[in-house]
Amino acid sequence: MSIPRVIATDKAIELIQTLKDQHGPLMFHQSGGCCDGSQPMCFAEGEFMTGSSDVCLGIVEDCLFYMSKDQFEYWKHTQLIMDVTPGRGSSFSLEIPLGVRFYIHSRMFSEKELEELATLQ
């Protein structure tokens, strides 16, 4: 059994598909909380430059999902659950013109899940 670090709700999956239809392949980067709050930012694949200070947490609907290493240290014990809510975010994320925004809620991994994640690294 492989435990994903990031997953998406049905609403988020539906929105991702809509955005893929409009923009082609996508990628996500979890914002660190400055001007954009702390929300997943959706970009056309390659539009956001990642580097050695970023960690790829996994793939959601064929889209790579990144976060900064520093931020990951705080979140590494949790599974991120990407969802959608009405309202305009304050970002350049591709969903904003549609009047919705992605957001994250999370749950703590169990001890057993953390042990399994450790064996995968």
C-alpha cells in the first residue's frame, strides 16, 4: 500500500479536469502564506519555476504538486487534501477567474502510515 502525501476531493478533481481542458498539463505549488495566503496555486505545467528549495509531494490527477522544503518540515506529518471553495482568491492561480479557489485541509498520518512513508524515502 502506498500512502499519498496529497490527495484531492471530487470537487477538486472536477476543477482540475476543467482547467486541464482549458490550459493543458498543469502543476501545483503550495503557497507559503505571504500575499496569496496558504493555498495551492495552479499553473500551466512549467509556468512556475521550481528549484532545489522545493519538494515534490506527489501527483494529483497527473499534475505534480510541490511545496518548499522549509514548509514541508512543518507539514510532513500530514496528508494534504486539496478541495475547492467559492470565492476569489488573491493569487495568479488558474482557477481564480472561475470564481473559485483551491484550498488545503489536512489530517495527521497515523503512526503506521508514518512508518510506511519512512520506508519509501
